[in-house]
Amino acid sequence: MPEIRVGRDWDDLKKFGSKGTIIIGKNIVGTGAETHLASEIKFDVLRPHVIVVVGKRGSGKSYTSQVFAEEIYKLPEEVRRNLCVVSIDTQGIFWSMKYPNNKQRDLLYQWGLKPEKFSVFEYVPFGQKDKFDKMDVLYDKTFSFKPSELTTSDWCYSLGLDENELEGILLSKVLSKMKGNYSIEDIGAKIREESFDEKIKLKVENMLLNAKNWGIFSEQGTNVYEFLKPGKITIFDVSLFGGGVGWNVKSLIVGLLMKKIYEVRVLERRKEEVSTIEEEEKKEREIPLCWIITDEAHNFIPSERATASSDIILTVIRQGRQPGISQLFITQMPDKLHSDVLSQADLVISHRLTSQRDIDALKAIMQTYMLYSIEKYLDELPKLKGVALILDDNSERLYKIRVRPRQSWHGGESPVAL
Ligand SMILES: Nc1ncnc2c1ncn2[C@@H]1O[C@H](COP(=O)(O)OP(=O)(O)O)[C@@H](O)[C@H]1O
Ligand SMILES: [Mg+2]
């Protein structure tokens, strides 16, 4: 069958052919009544990438992102063992990968596929164990962070404080004196010792003690090496943080996770390079290259403000290819997403978009090689679920795609009142 390869440059095409690619769907050709599915669209996973999946609500974004996860899981062992996936699940829907997609069995058969369950590993926040137990969600383990892993900025962003105001200054002063593995109470005690405005001291200490209720702190903290394992697909369910602090806490979690992954991969990359220079026999990669999937990304790296995760996300986007980190961002609001994310993406998958602001955000990138305006291509997409445009910066081409059906159950279905 003819095939289209995206995300791969000419040199790699010559060197690897179709090796290390995943099938994400089929090319839609023709318009109107002539429309049909043709070549398979294969995407490179040998190199690191930045992918952005956009589209209005219900257009298939989360679904598409899970097709990537399934495909990475299904790779031949020699490729798969060099990769792992970390998904940030803001809606609590990715755990359903553990169940087969029996609902779309017929559609799957048309594609020559079968419903299948995937062995993914799900973490839920340390302090939310009971809530998840009550909901009968099948999680595998809890995750947490040590308070000592947070910088002054981390605390300020997540508590909604300004680093340059008195509260931030106090925190920075106190944290600079803390040593070893300390608890939130230890920070509180140090604050009390400090000679500083008494009201501010009380306020900050109180805020810190309240942060314990987020349920993400413990003395041990989760070790990254637990989940940066060959072929492992890990989900971090952050869906239960509601209220005013909700997104602050979610951003803190994403920021801390990403910082750890980045640090480990940078170290590992150095080791890998040394061993290549020394021309040692090619050893198996100890820490796999990592894919990070982030749903509702405009909240973690918005255009108009900074969050506890935005700095590290920008660093990873700009430098992540070197240490081997790929990112897949999902957003229904591309115009609210930091513009660097779209401009650094080498693959954009655009499901149906209706808001002009969002279409304009797409127009700002990658239009040099497009014959017509993006509206024309979006209009031509058949009215089916899972159709999208793929803008491939590597080949400077645009394709219409129908994303393949998922083999595992999709948890994002909207409820029906009837
Ligand atoms: N490639 C696809 N093939 C078949 N059905 C799909 C596909 N993509 C999406 N769907 C259907 O569309 C629904 C909405 O998709 P979802 O990814 O949850 O939307 P979004 O994340 O954009 O809000 C899914 O529940 C599924 O039934
Ligand atoms: Mg979604």
C-alpha cells in the first residue's frame, strides 16, 4: 500500500525508510461525493518532536493523542524499549486505555484492527487516594513531591503570590536557609524565627499549611526513575484539583514533573554521548527517550501570563530535542497558547476549528508552503469524527487525514441526558 511519511526529513527517509514510524491514520483524497481514504499516514518516532493538536471541543483531540500512545506501545520491541510516554490527564479520561474499545468494534474491523486493552500505569495524587478508591478508578500508585523540591517561584506561582512582594521576599529568604529534606512544618518554623512583618509571616505560614491539603506532598516524593522505564506508558491523573487553586496546583505538578524528566534526560544524554565517543559496544539505552502528552495545554503555557510550568515547558520545547524529549500538546484554544509552542511545533494536527481567532493563530505559522488559506482546507474536511489537517514542517506539506479508530476505550465521551 502506498504510504505518506510525516515528521521525517530526507536524510532519515533514506536511512530508515518506514522503520520507527507509527500509523496514525489515512490520507483523505477527493472532495464532496468523491471523498475516500487512500494512503496510510506514518509518523516518525525515532527523533524527538513537538506536536500540537488543536480543534474545537468534541472534534477528536484527546482521542488522537491516545492513538499516538497506543501506536508507541505497539512498536516493535527494538524501537519501543527506547521510548516511554508520560501523559498529563487533566480530565481523568486516559485510564480507560486499560479497557478494549468494544463500542467501535465495527469501525475497527473496517480498519483491520481489533479492540484491545493496553497495560498502562496510572498515578493519582497521594492525598486523593480515598476519592479515587470511592470512584472505583483502577489506579496503580500514588505520586507526590518533597516540599524541598519547590523553588521560591514554584511556591509563589502555586500560592498566587508575587515573588517581588513582601510574601515572596520572605519565602525566598527562608527557603535559602533550609537544608536537606524538610517538611512544610519545617518551613513554617523557620518563618516564625525570621524577623519580618508579623502579619506577613502569619499569612505565608498559613498559606503553606493550607497547601498540605492539595495532597501532593510527602517525605519521600516520587522517584522519576520509577516511570522513565523502557516502553512504559504512564498517566498522571490531575483531574480532581478544582476550585480557585486548581490550575495553579496542576501547573505546579506539570512543572515539577517536567523539570525532573528534563534533568534526568540531560544527564543521560551526556552519558550516551560519552559512550558513543568511546565507541563502546552500543549498550541498551537506560533511560528511554520520553514523550510527554499534555491535555488542555493553554492552561499550562498560556500566552498572556506565566505559570509554575511555563518556564520549563519553554525550555523543553526549545532544547528538548537534544536530550530526547518529545512533546504533544492538546488545546481547544490555540490563540490562548503561548505563541512559541505553535511556532516551535514541527507537526500541527488541526481538527475542526470554528472560532476565527483560533484559525488566525494557525495562520500565523507554516503558511509559506500552503497553496490556499487554511479555511479552504478546513472547509473541505468531510463531516466525520477524527478528521483533521496535518501540517508537516519536515516535508513542508499539508495532508487531510482521518485518524484511525482507537483500540482501547475512549473515556472522553460527553454524557447524554437521555
Ligand atoms: N478518529 C476517530 N475515529 C472515530 N471516532 C472518533 C475519532 N476521533 C474522535 N472520535 C469520536 O469523537 C468523540 C470526541 O472526541 P474527543 O477526542 O473526546 O474530543 P476533544 O478532545 O476534541 O474534545 C469521541 O468520543 C469519539 O467518539
Ligand atoms: Mg479532550
